[in-house]
Amino acid sequence: MTEPTSPPPLPTHTVVVPDDVQMVTLLGPRDEMLRTIERAFPRLVVHARGNELSLTGPRADIQVVETLIDELLEIIATGQPLNRD
């Protein structure tokens, strides 16, 4: 009899936020923006530490959230504030 194999580990990707961007500017007060992302992508585990976001989950979700973070950083660079809407 063969041993059951465990599923392959989910991919993990780390997004490094530029040092000149404060994480509170990106994630919002009380991490509101982070919570919004987590609700929108329930299969994704997101951890914030320092200026890095670690994304673990389906590759397609990681790619979408990485693009979203890039777009949010572009908005921040223009001086516009972010909100959950």
C-alpha cells in the first residue's frame, strides 16, 4: 500500500514596498486596506512585516494582488490618499 501524498505547497511571493512609502499609507489605518484585500481574496494568506508583504495561495490570486499593490503604489506616488472604496 502506498502512503498518501500531501498536496504540493502553495506558492508564496514576497512584494517589497519601496522604503519611501510608509506601510500605513498603503495598508490604511488599522490595516483597513489589508483587510479589504484579504476579504476580496479569501484563498490568499497575506502577511505584512516591515516593508514586505508575503502572499501565499493560488498563483492567479498572487498575480492579481501583486498587480493591485503596484497600482495602489502608483496612486500613492501621485499624492492621492487611498480608501477602501
